[in-house]
Amino acid sequence: MITKAANENLKLIQPMIRALRSGDTDRLNMIKDLKPDWLSMN
């Protein structure tokens, strides 16, 4: 039930969640909403 609700209600952020889970820095860098401009990542 939780998985179904998450799949239906969080469709817009599923690509972001997959990118975070994969750890693929190239994919993470393409998603601008994940990192605020004021936060520096080294």
C-alpha cells in the first residue's frame, strides 16, 4: 500500500530518487533542484 501510494503521488520526484540511490554524480548534477545554489559540494 505504501509503495503504491509513493508510486502514484511522487511520480515527479521519482527520477531524483533514482539518481540519489544510484550515486551517479552526472545524473545528480543534471537535477538542479537537488542542490541549493548556496551549498558547495566538493
